[in-house]
Amino acid sequence: MKGIILAAGKGTRLYPASSSTSKILLPIYDKPAIYYPLSVLINVGIKDIMIITSKNDRASFKKLLGDGSQFGVSFRFAVQKVQRGIADALIIAEKFIKDDSVMLALGDNIFAGAEMQDLLAEAVGSGGATVFCTPVDRPQDFGVAEMDGEGKVVSLEEKPQEPKSNLAVTGLYYYDSNAAAIAKEVQPSKRGELEITDVNRIYMERGQLHAVQMPDSIYWADTGTPDSMLAAAEKIKEFQESGELVGSPEATALRMGLISNKQLLKWIDTVGSTSSAYLTRLRNLARE
């Protein structure tokens, strides 16, 4: 299985903070935002990951992430020249995906919770496509999924005035090897983008769209606004003060056996900073 992180958004709702750098590189508490979806992909055992960025931000992402070896994975970088929507990521990555299944994560979405690994495994075993949903107070602000008793999606609506459920579709998607071909069937929406909801709707019409409802123990945030970034940072701090290191690709890679304690310590030493609380915590973890 391949992994994709879409990190090409302009972040206009975050201006001026995002005027000189990608919003996906901005910190959520003690880590860049991209660390959180990256940890999700590593958590499911994905080793081959494509990062899709804007042309201007590509060098910054490569400087931060390198070739992936520090996380025990391999990165490829691609550019979304024109912002054509989430579904466009599947078309950009078509040759990368080849005949494999793929998990697509949005760079500004955060997932945290001990049960996340089990939910990811459930999605991978379902075939077709899977969306991850969570109950929200204002479903009319999101894409909304309605499920039947077997976990299949029977309706999808984008920001409906009268939602049929309270289940918001989050920024994490699993697809079989047909995803890129299906994305090519999608026509641009009124805002000129290839909507991921339309890709999901095609899977739904084929009876191949599943939904995983995340329990209350899983925290999800779309950090596209200053308020949501602040709220997410406070939540991450709360998680970590209770002992859980959230959104750390290094710690996830260590737990998954992709890197050794010795490799992690060696990488920390190359960074050279001992004043970082995050690196100090990683160092202590590697020495346990």
C-alpha cells in the first residue's frame, strides 16, 4: 500500500501566518502540522509515501523531511502546479500508485488516539474505498455521510442545509488501485476543483464505499483556521501531558520497528539541539 499526503494548500484563512510558508509547515503545538498525518500513515505500516506540495514550498518540505530514512520510510515529492482539489492528488500520483491500494491524508488534519491503528487496519481490509467519519455538532459545515447497518455509505452530501446524519467525513481516505482512474472521471465543480466527494460518490454508486465511524476516544481536527490550530495545540498538549507522544513519526517508526533505538539516537545527535523538549523526549524514549 502507498501513502499520499496532500500539502499544497495556500492556507488563505491563516494569512499572514501562511504568507511566506505552507500552512502544513506551521506548528501544531510542538511539531509541524505534517507530522500528524505522516504518523498516521506510518502507523498503518506504509513505507512508500508521496508528499504533494506547491512549487514554492517543495524545497522547504524536503529540508524538513529529507528522504524519509530517519523515519524508516521512503519519500517522493510531487508538485500540484494548480490547485485543482483533493481528487487531483490521486491523478498526480497515478504512476506512483500503480496497481497498489493507497491511503490519502490531508496535511492539515490531525488524528490522535490509541485505537487509531485498529481503525486503520479495519479500513485496509474492506476493499473498495473507505472514509473515516466522526460525529460533529454542526454537520452542515462538512461533507456528511449516511451509513447503513453494514457500514456502507448510502448517501454523501457536501455541507447540506438539512444533514441526513451528524457524521462528518474527515481528511483521511483509503482507496483500492482504481482510485486514479475514477478521479479522472470526475468533472470540475462550480469552484473549478475536482472534488474528493465526487470520487467517493462513484465508489458509493458501485456499492464499494465503506465508512469507519471513529469513537469518541479518537481526536480529530481540521486545522485550517487560527482558532482550530489553537484548539488542536491545546488538545495535543493535554494528550502529551498524560504521557502519550502524539503525532511523532519518529516515535511511531520506533514502535513499528521501522527504525531502531540506536538509529533514532544517532539521528537526534545529528540535529545537535539539546534545548528542544521534543528531541529530549525522543531521546528518553530511545533509551528506554
